[in-house]
Amino acid sequence: MLKSASGKAARGQVILFTEGGPVSAFTIKVPAAMAGKVEVSPVKGAIAANGFVTVTVTVTSAVAVSTHLTVEPGNIIVTVRYTIKA
């Protein structure tokens, strides 16, 4: 869960890791409706065998956001929730 003042950026991290073999190419898809509100970096890449990559998720919105990111391969769903600080 990410929180910030309305319109201020909130950031969180997701760690993708492999067990055993490498992942030669991964991609993270943000729903089109969230373009401009939810940004992911890196959005694609590779992960070495038994390695990891840290993905930063940034949300900037004037309203609360609840959405899902999809990580391929694997069709892994990551839930992103953003609330406004009172």
C-alpha cells in the first residue's frame, strides 16, 4: 500500500527473483487506464539464474488508485493500492 498527499508521488518496490534458471526476458504491463498515474521502472529486462531485480512502482494521482500490474512470463499479478493521506 502506498500513501501520499493528493497529487504527490508515492513510491514502492517489488523484487522479482529467480530460482534455478535465468529469465531471459520479463515485461511488466500497466493497464492502459493507469497510464500517467502508475509508472514502473524497469518495465522490462532479464534476470540471471538465482538472481533478482528491484522494480520501482511510482503512483501520482489526485484520487485513490487500486490496480494490478502483470509480470510476464508467468502471468504474475501484483496489486497496487494507493491512498491519499488525510
